[in-house]
Amino acid sequence: MGEGERELIEPLRVAVVGSGPAGFYAAGHLLAADVPAHVDMLERLPTPWGLVRLGVAPDHPKIKDVSRAFERIAQRPGFRFFGNVEVGRDVEHAELLDHYHAVIYAFGAQSDRRMGIPGEDLPGSWAATEFVAWYNGHPDFQELTFDLSGERAVVVGAGNVALDVARMLALTREELAPTDTTDAAIEAIAGSGVREIVILGRRGPAQGAFTTPELKELGELAGADVAVDPADLELDAASEAALASDTIAQRNLEVLRDYAQREPTGKPRIVRLRFRVSPVEIHGDGRVEAVEVVRNELVADERGRVSAVPTEEREVIPCGVVFRSVGYRGLPLPGIPFDEARGTMPNDRGRVLDADGRPVPGVYCTGWIKRGPTGVIGTNKKDATETVDTLLEDASAGALAPPARDDDALLALLAERGVDVVAYSGWEAIDALERGRGAEQSRPRVKLCTWDELLAAARGSSARRGATV
Ligand code: NAP
């Protein structure tokens, strides 16, 4: 066989950084392509699945079932999982390019958007992302202590994460018990002093970022009533016009109108949705005591886009805790182009672009770090397919430099650096242990929540390709 022929059948070697939905869909599409491909998935945590494990609310087990598709992808020949490996700490971006034809960044949006108001950093003012990571057992967030002794909690934002946080705060012990919420979070939430949870939307009810099934769930809670002031549902002309072509907003409004007619039934907690109010300051002497809000008017631009414009009218809402749920934000990785304003990697169909708009050879992105923190899990499938198709186009055009190192060189390098790589079999050991602990309590799993526990459970795993070991 000549040198040229050998090159043709050499598999395309790709590193996928991040093991959430975007990373797995990218790996799946690559491994199903009609060119032979090897995928090494690098993940900072010892566990895969990203927000499916650590973001999706524990009382939404059906949404988490998507992990079965990821398990099937992990069984495909050519797949390896390298958990507990952080790019930028254990291995540099430039080193990855030496080991692979291409690198696909799929590490999501790891931070939260700021509101930029005084008092935002007072103790008791939390990013919703911190609370979500905590109740889901993220090992970096278990030291946090949420003081839920106050009677009122305020959740800022009108998206699905705000609804998740409000709903989790409202769940009863009986509702939490069959979930994989951490035991510490079940105790804190079930035993909390919170009686009222107020959700603040800065625009109107027709501009909510939440989806209808999630909104409906607020009306079906065992331990909490739901309330909306009918005056908050009166629509201005621009919202009325926008509604005509927006079926999600129409359905949301129907649900909200139902809520506005309800009388409290005496459940121990109440979730109150408010609209056209923006926090301007968080007050408190050493910790959160109240949120000051301004009432907004809605103004439409020539394209019909409705924005909130503050009036002079203000109100102070006393509360013991604030969850800022105004969106996630992507973080840069040294050496890779980053758009600070959007919190994403500048890209053309997944091909990362430099400051002059030229593709950076071999570097791709998918998921939230590509398009921003929007869309549901399934959105990442189309997104990852686009990125992988772009990569395959470049591969067949000869635009990807062959790796300078062999298939096992990265593992050898990591071993030399003392990195305790968790292979897929290591994750399977964690998974089996968690599911076993869960089965004893009729729960899907009881998560291991500390780095020590996770790494101990994974120990002895092997990173051979094929993942069936
Ligand atoms: P999101 O959908 O972008 O919602 C963010 C909310 O914050 C919007 O209501 C936004 O209002 C508001 N906001 C932004 N800046 C603000 C400010 N300075 N002051 C007050 N409000 C502000 O983000 P998310 O809730 O974090 O969700 C992220 C993605 O994950 C979304 O696509 C979501 O659907 C998805 N998700 C889905 C599920 C599910 O399917 N069950 C669960 C969780 C998350 P404006 O609209 O006025 O900007």
C-alpha cells in the first residue's frame, strides 16, 4: 500500500471539549459520518452530560432521559471519554492541535449574565446558576449555604431557568423525595421559611422567555398556589400586534389569564408572577433585605421589537434572598478568539474565526459557546450537525493538518502530568454506584457530590477506545 493510500484510510481524529448535549451530538454525528473518525471527548468533570446532569431540574426526569442517546453514542467504536481533564489547566489548546486534526469546543456558557445594579453582590443575592448547580450536586458548588429562612424569595428574569428556580423553591418534601436532588438541597428547600416566591419579568406577559409546559407546571404544585395580578396582563398595542404571530406567547397568555382568575387555596406557599418591573437596587445591611424595582413602560421600535423603558414609579419588595436568573454567559479560553459582547466564539457555521474574519485552521465550536445561551437540548443537535458538516467539508478540502502525535500520545502526556483521567468505564462505575444508591430509595440516582467521592468511584477505569471496557 502506498503512502497516499494509507493516509486516505487514516481516521479523522477530533477532540471534543465539553460533554454536554452539544458535545455528544457533535461526537455522534462525526462517528456516524461516512469517513472513519475517532473522537476523544475531554471533560473538566469526572462525569459527562453537562447541563443534562447538572442543569435540568431534578423534577424533570423525562428531559434527563436524553442521556440514553448519549450513552449509545459513547458505545460507538472510535469514542473515548477523558474526564477530569481541563483544557487550559491540564493541556493547552495549542497542544490539542498537535494531537488532532480538529478540536470542537462545546463547553457551553459557564458563567452568568450580570444585572449591573448596586447590591448585586450582597450576601443572599445569588446567580440562579449557583443554586441550580448546588441542588443538582455539582461538586464545585456543594460548599454553598443558601439561607432560605426569609419569608419571601425574589427570582429575577422571565425565562425557563427562573421558572425552574421558583418551582424548586416551592416543591414539598414529598415532591422532592423521588428526585435526584441532593439530600442537602431537599432538607434546605423542604424546611425553608420561604412562603412567597416572586418572579420579576422586565417586559410584559407577551414577552416571557419561558415555554408553556413549564409555565403550566407552576399551576400544578402540591404545596404552592400561583398568582398573577390581572392588571399585569393588560396588553399595550405593540404587544397585542406581536401576539398575533407568536403562538407560544398566545399560549403563555392563556395560562397566565387562568392564573389571574385563581383564588389562593391556602397552600403553604405562593408563586407570584409579576411583569414590567426591573430591579434597580438590592438593599440590605450586610445581606439582602429588599429589592427595589422600577415600573417599566413597553416601547416598540420600527421593527416591532418591544423594549422596557423605566418610568418614575418605584417599589421596594422586602425579601430574604434573590436569585438572578437573567441568562448564562460564555467564558473565553486563552488563545481562542472570543466575542466579549456576546460571550461566544466568533464563527461561521461552527468554524471559529479570527479578528480578521478568517477561519482558524482546525478550530470549531458548537452549542452555547457558538450561538449563545439559548434554545432547548434538542436545538444542539441541529447546531452540532452544522458544525460537524463544516468540519467534514474542510477535511475533504484538505484544510486540516494531520496530527503530529499518535493516538495515545495525549493520554501519555496527561499521565506524565499526573492527571487522573476518568475514562468512560470510570463514569460507568460512578453511574452504577449512584443508580444503586438511588434504587434503595426509589430514586433515579443518589449523586456523588464531591470530587473525592467521584474520583474514588471512577478509579481503576481504563481509557481504551470503543468504551465497552
Ligand atoms: P433566557 O431564556 O434568555 O431568559 C432570560 C430572562 O432574563 C429573560 O426574561 C430576559 O428578559 C431576562 N433578563 C435579561 N437581562 C435582564 C435584566 N438585566 N433585568 C431583568 N431581566 C433580565 O435564559 P434562561 O432562563 O437562563 O434559559 C437559558 C436557555 O435554557 C433558554 O433557551 C431556556 O429555554 C433553556 N431552558 C429550558 C428549560 C426547559 O426546557 N425546561 C429549562 C431551563 C432552561 P428579556 O426577554 O427582556 O431580555
